[in-house]
Amino acid sequence: EAQVTQNPRYLITVTGKKLTVTCSQNMNHEYMSWYRQDPGLGLRQIYYSMNVEVTDKGDVPEGYKVSRKEKRNFPLILESPSPNQTSLYFCASSPHAGQLSNQPQHFGDGTRLSIL
Amino acid sequence: AQTVTQSQPEMSVQEAETVTLSCTYDTSESDYYLFWYKQPPSRQMILVIRQEAYKQQNATENRFSVNFQKAAKSFSLKISDSQLGDAAMYFCAYRSTGGATNKLIFGTGTLLAVQP
């Protein structure tokens, strides 16, 4: 089954304790992206990746890191989480990026992070 | 920069009735994609319908249809014969066809309640 898998689905942690949210897709997609969803703000892009070893900042990258060492995986890293990073996070992927892309993005099921 | 506005934070509809969710956007581009995503309580992001700006014909998917008014920059979603399972948060989203980010720009969402 074609899917984007995120783990964990829920996490409660404390300020400053490094955490990683994993994202994996089994569709051989080139493009992957992270969004955060906050009430009244919709979803906003954090980081994206055009392909392996190619990543770039989205609209709200502060406090986050990503890596793309393999095509299928795109982890989101919070080196020193803070309460303002409490949010619902989504990973998404699509076959291609830019002008080659006419396909909608596939979303993971979301990760609810609470930073105390 | 492009923006997407959903002016109705909440809507309610009776089962079997029709409801229209509004979405407006601002862009200087001539070609782009527009999407409606549904987010049920399970938090999944489910693509409902997609419209390509260069196509004048309004997209339809079963009970879901759009009214795309390019000159007015309006992209409303009509749900016919509403069902209890349609209750969800609905997000309107915009994506450029050019550039490299594949970024989806989301509105703030409309929470739809379906009354039995």
C-alpha cells in the first residue's frame, strides 16, 4: 500500500530534550516536505526536500532541522524543543517538484507533539 | 506572496442538504493549482478535489464540486447531499506550477458540522 508513515503519532516531552519525528514514504517520491498545523493558522511549511541531499527552508524553519540521506526518509529534528513548538506535524511527499509536478501531495497521518 | 483566505471558521448543514464553503486567494501568477483537503477527527489530510487554473471547467468528484472564478480569485467547494461522514475541517490550498518548492499554501480552515 502506497503511504507516508510518520512516527510517533503522539509525543509528550519536556523543553530541551532532543527529539526526532521520522517520516518514510514507499512511493519512490522525489519531493518531501514537513508542515506544522496550528489553530487559526492552517498548515505552514517548515522544510522541504527536492531529492536526496537537497533540502531547503520553508516558511517557519526556526528551531528545526531535517536531513535527506535516503530517498524514502525525511526525519524532522528538534534539537532543543520549546513549548512554542507544540503542534500537529505532517510529512508529505509527491513524485516530483516544481514544473514537473502535477500530482497532489500525499500526507502522513500526523504527529501530535506536546512540549512541556 | 500568495495568500489563501477562508472567511468561515465554522459552518453547519443538515444531513442531505447542500453547503458551500468559501475560499479566496491572492496571486499574481496566471497558472497554479487549487485544492480542497478534508481533515476528519482522525487528523488525516484527505484530498477532496483539485482544480488547475488553466482549465475553465469546474472540477467535480461525486458529491463534491467547485465554483472556480479565476478573475475573482475565488474557489468555493459545494457539498451536495451532505452526509454525517462529511463532518470535518476543510482546508483550501494553493500551489504554484512554477518554482521549486511545491509548497502548499493553506487557508485557516472551515470546520463543518453535519446535523442529523
